[in-house]
Amino acid sequence: MINLNKLLIISSLLAPNSITIHRSIDELPNINQTPRMITMSIYEDAKTQMAFNWNTTWETNTTIQLTINDDLNFDNNDILEFDGTVEKSLVANDGYVHQVVAKNLKENTKYYSRVGDKESNSWSDIGSFTTANSTNKTKFIHISDPQGYEEIHYKNYNELLKVATETVDPDFFCLTGDIVNNSSEDAIPQLEQWEWALTNQKEFMQNYPFMTTAGNHEAASYDYNSRFNHPISSDQNNGSYYSFNYQGSHFISLNTNDSNSTSKNARGLSEDQINWLINDLKEAKGNFIIVMMHKGIYDAGGHCSNQEGADFDIELIRKQLSPIFTEYNVDLVLQGHDHLYSRSYPLNGSIENEELITSVNEDLVKNTVTKNNTNYEIYDNPDGTIYLNSGTASGSKYYSVIDYKKDKIPLEKTDSPSHRMFTEIIIEDNTLYANVYKLINGESVLFDTFGIQKSNTNNHQIAKKRNINIPIIIGVSVGSVLLIGGVIFIILKKKNGKEEEVNG
């Protein structure tokens, strides 16, 4: 009787002196054990750690192997090996989710990597990454809203990633949500779209860290957090929020799916996320603070327009976040959701008579700077936050600039280009340069530039001393004072049957 476990596959050339190749069937690649949808992300300490996430159809072990040798030989003894976790995906028909963090790496070092399972000898293609260094210089790309619902959209996305990396060679990507189209809260996740977005983009996903935010089209139950390995600061159901430092700058990713609704019953972001954000900003250090979020709170599109039919949660989120960003010196907010180009003036937010007042510093100073044959209008210590939308990365949908309320949303430049777009952001010590590109006929074409120059960058952890009017909301409990979302809650305690204000 033939032993199927030892069955040999014999391939022979029908010619004299032919070579016969014998290979055991259990050595052949098994697609059910092969890693798919592999993503890589910066995890806490960018100098010494890198995180990985992937899926398999069958349950396998979770291992990443690293080498610094460019001969890419993973069979020698000069490799690092890290084991991680595997869990059954909470998403239907999704197989198993693998997560691992490579730790104690050398800074400013290029590593070659593969992920998979030693026991079954099932490995991914080889990727690479370079750990951060101790300088205050970095270069990254902002993209948003690939949001494809047909495979051609992701072929277009692939072309944009190819051109962007050839133009810029970034340290990492900031991707502000809506990576797929059919994984919104009321939809069944479309795993085919994730394969197009991640597996079909493995050339980029395995060679560049992608720092992502959850878009409203990633709000289906646990779908977003089945794709990326970020430090979890929240319930994983519809997204997550987290922060990281990279070469002298502090980055924050928020979860705008945390708002309970886009209808008139919306409440804005949760108290937990707002408190986490304030605490994170209090501790933030570095030359620049950059926030990533999907739903833009200052842009020229219909979602945040304040016109009839807009998302009601965005107005509430704007009222929550704008004063906080002002108070804690946030420099730049990277946004998505509206598929157009939009760049605000440096803005300050304050609350007056329980209404948000958005203002532009009347003393703004701009200097023209030429760098690498490119002219930049550089804001000199602008004392405000710039809000940027970089269009769509796949061109599956383009939105028009609407007649937004300019007193509530002061924007410096808007456009509805029918082109895929990306933004290169370069930080060198105390200066940030931004180059915005359109993709035209397969080439990157410079569309807009701007910059921020700062003379003092070491006080981010100290809130600005501003004369901002903040509404005071009175509650009754034990005596304390609480700051939530830019609003001071003064808690009263009872004394002799009367309510008495505690600590002003």
C-alpha cells in the first residue's frame, strides 16, 4: 500500500541524462498556512521595536525571523527570532490573526524579515525595515482613503504607492483611514477588499511601516484591529487610538469611530478617549506634534461642512478637539474622509458662551524659503494648528469642494483635483516642509508646498498660557475639578445641606 505521508512527487525531463527531482509532499507550500495580509508598524520605541500582524487560514505558530545580512540566508545561526500570539479571528471566515513584536533591536539598523511558522516551514516573502535613529529628522508620506470596491482601484493604489516611494523613500506612511470600502459598522467585512489592500500591496506593506487610523469604513466589528498591531488603548471593536515617537517628533492616532453616531443623536468622542488624549499630550515631547484622524474637523468637504446633511458628530468632535489641540501646541493634523485637497490656516480654538470660536492669528508671519530648488511659504512660529487633507490614494471616489461656512472653517487652500494624491512631509530639527503631489500620467507632479518654522520646540508638555474662555459645567459629587475635552467640570460637595463650590 502506498504511504501517502511519504509520497514523492517526481519531476523528470524526458531527455538523456535527465535530472530527477524528489520532493516530499509535506514540503510543498500550503496556501492555508501561508501568511497573508502582512502589515508592519512602529511600536512604542521606534529605535528598538517593530510590530507585525498577519492572517492565516489554518492555525499555525507565530514567528518572525530577522537578519542584518543582505545575503538573506535565514538558515544560518546569525538570525533573531521572536514568537508571538495567534488567535481565532473575531471576523467571520477570517481564519487566524497573528501578532508579534520584535524587541531589543539596534537603532539605525536595517533588518531583513520574514514571518510564518517554522514547524510547517511556511514563510512569507522577505521584507525589510530600518530602525529609527537619535536625530530630529524624519521623512514620511501622508495618504488617505484608498477605499476601493473593485480590484482596479487597488491597482491604482499600488501605482500611487510605487510612485510615492520612488519620489520620496519615506521612513513610514501615515494612512488616515478608509482602507477598504465595505467594512462599515452596518456591513459584513469584505475580506477580498482587505486582500487587495494588503496582500496585493505586500511589496510596500512588508518594507514600510504603515501607521494607520480607523476610518468609518473600517468600523465593522473588530475588523480594523485584526489587520494592524498597534498598542491598544481602547476597546478594539471599531478601531483604536495610540501614540508613538519617531526621531524627535510625537505622533498621535485617534479613533473617530468612537463617536456613537453621525445623526442628531451623536455625542462626539468618548470621555475615555478625550482623557487619554489630554494625558498623552501632557507628556508629549519633541519638536513637532502631529495628529492623525480619519474624520476631518476643518476641511472643505460635505462631511464637515456644517451644512444640512453633514455628519453631526464632526461638529461635536471639532468642538472637543480644537481647543485641546490649541492648548497643547499640536502643529499639524492629518485628516481623511472627504476625498479632496484642503489646507487650513494655522487655527486656534476656544469656547465662548458654550460655542466654539475658531480664529486665525492676525500676526502670522510667512517667510519664503528655497530648499532643493523648491520654494516654500514657511509659517514662522504660527501659534496655531494646520489641518490637512491629502485627497484620495486610489481615486475610487472624488469629492467636490462645497460652499462651507468660512467663518467656522478658515481654509487657506482647497481644490477638488480628479487625481490621486499624496503628501511628503520632511522634518529637519525645528522646520517642517510639506510637498503635496498629484499623480498625473504615472508621474508625481508637485501641486502645493507649505512649511512650519519654530524657534522653541521643547514646551509641548506644558499647556499654553492662553486667555481662552471655557464653559464651566457644574456637577454634584465629591469635591474635585476635572478637565474633559477642553471643558472644566467643577464638582460640588454638600456642606450643611447646601452645595458649595470646591477649589473655584
